Amino acid sequence: MTEPTASSSDSSRSVSRRTVLGTLAAGAGVATVGSIAGAAEDYWTVVALPDTQYSARDERYVRAQTQWIGDNLTEEHIAFVSHVGDVVQNPDRPVEWEYMDRAMSTLDGAVPYATIPGDHDYMTPDDRSSSIRRYREHFGPERYRSRDWYGGSGPSDGGGNLSTYQLFSAGGYDFLHLALEWPAPGSVTDASTPLGWAQTVLDQYPDRPTILTTHSYLDVRAAGRSTDVDEVNGDGNSGEAIWNSLVSPNAQIFMVLCGHSWRRDGEYHQVSQNEACGSVYELLANYQGEDERGEGYLRRIEFRPGEGANAPDRIQVRTYSPVLDEYMTDDNSEFAFDVDFDTRFGASAFDTDCSGDADGDGDIDTEDSELVQRRLADEDADVDTDAADIDDDGDVDIGDAVRIRNKGRGY
């Protein structure tokens, strides 16, 4: 594993994000890896570039996407850009790689970003045993090695180096981004495989909230994670297998981005609870089924402190086309998640158990105790009975409500 070229502290903070932002607003400078220089951000944005395979044929649409990103770095506080794979449609056509190289070069030196290979980036689509030379030439580790936000690649066995990781900072938090190749073969217990390598990176940065991008993970047709491996030799893990072995056990992963699966709308999202009872936001976006090769749509994932309705903060997702200068506003294209950033992005959220989290929101607080009491009062309150039965006696009763209250207060 290549060590990162920039140093940063990954120990738990003694101050909250709001304290950090207050200091910044007062005029004190804070240096962070991959961050955008300037005053405190009211919000920050991660941009997801969906499959570009169709639009790679004539360059116009992807150039418009990356140019919009470059032009709006400051205004939109863009902290990171993640390409979800299938960079090109015809890997044997050098011109498509040249188009994509030029388009993505707009981001070089401007913002931290990552690409991953999809099934169409192999010389024989869907076949990992075929050549991926051209992807590696244009988007391999050498493209990023001089960037201070670039962490490394791996594993190297078998001519790999297709998975990478990046470090970036925004809003007073230090993040890890894992770019995991399609379709992520191996086991988390074997560091010589992509899945095992990803686990070693998570182990190296245990206090960093993490976004994982991998090409094939959710299935829009099944409205859930993929359960089949679509690599012709069966060499890889399904989305469900990646969830069970890597995402759910590692509570620092709070978001998964993917593409690949599509029909005309090409969108799906869900919220899942990991083994520590934390929420994981899983987002699929693939617009290749739209008219005009996807019409340049991209995902704007905005982290908005203080704007939540049911929690202090909000992750707002918007779907926007710089080509059309239009938004998609249906429920699959524009939606939000309310979350407490300090809690979900804090290291304490990575090492908890589900006992007492009756409402499944990742926190144990007075709301859980009140929910159990409403259930006992026959007010039809929906609780997670396994989590609410904190004394493990087989019943959810007033004793559990008291214990949950005390646990939420830190007793």
C-alpha cells in the first residue's frame, strides 16, 4: 500500500465541527488535506459523475460537466468529485479515452477526485481477465500520485492497482474516500485482494468518516443491492456481499455511491442500518438511458449544517444537468436525509452497539426512551424490539425505557 504524501492528524477531536466553523468564521486559518481555501463553508458538496460511457463518444457532455464543476468550485463549495465507473463505451477506441482524459483534466489541480473502472472499461466488457491497459494508462495511479490528497492504490498482485483511496476535508471534518474497482473480488481477510485491501485502508484511518464508490452495488430493477455477480467468470462480489463483509461491519462508511444498473430513469436510493446501528446512505445514479446520451446529468450531494428538520443537519441530493441547466425534481432525483453530522461523523459512532437504539437512527437518546413509553401506552409506536429490549429479558417494558434514558444521558 502506498503511503499518503500529505500528513494529517486522524485522532479523535476534542472540539466539534461547530467549534471549528466558529473559529474559521472568526478569521483563524485551518489547514486541511484537500480542502478548499477560504472562509467557513455554509455547506459543502460532493459531486458524483454517473456512467459516462455513452457521452464519451463525442466529449461535449462530459466536458460540460467538468467545466461546470471547475467554474463552481467556490460557489458550491465542491470538496470532492467521484466518477462511478464505465468511463467509456468502446474501450478499443482511443478517441473515447482521449475525450475523457481531456474532460477530467479540468479537475486536475482544482479539486480532489477519483475514477474507478466499470465493466465497459475492460477490452472485453464484463470480463476482468481481458485487458484494461487503456484505463490504466489514462486513469491509473500515476495520474494522481503527485496530489497531496491521493492516498494510494492496491493491491498490486496480478497487475491490479485499480482501486485507490483519497483524503479530503470539508466542514471541519476529515474524510476518507474509497474508490473500489468493479466488481471488487476477494475477501476482507485477504489483503492481496481488492476487498481485503479496502479493509486495510479502513483500518489505517479508523477515525475518518468514509464514502465508498464502486461501480456495481445497487440494482435499480430489484430496488435493492445486487445479489448476482455480472462478471462473466464470476470473479467478484455482489453488492449484497460487499455490504455484509465490508460496509456494514465498518461503521465509518456512511455513504455508498454507484452506477451500472439502469433503465430509463436509472436512479435508486435507500438508507440501511449497519452493525453499529448507524445509517448508511446508498445512492445509485446512471443516466445513460436518458435522451442525448444522458443529457449531462450529475449528482450534487450537498452537506448542509443546521438545515435538518428531524436532526440538526441535512444531506441534500439534487440531480442537475449543466448542459440543459435544468434539475430533475422527482422523488428519485431530489431527496434529503436528516442527520447529526457531529454524531455520525464522530469516531464514537464507529464503535457502538445497537442496544437501546429503539428508533434506529444511530443515536441512543431520550427519543428512544419516549418511543418505548409510547409503545407501552399502546400508542402504536414502531420500535426496534431487539434494540429496545436492552435488559435482554425477552420483553420491551418500562425497565428498558429507564435504562435507555440513562444510557442516552451517559449514565
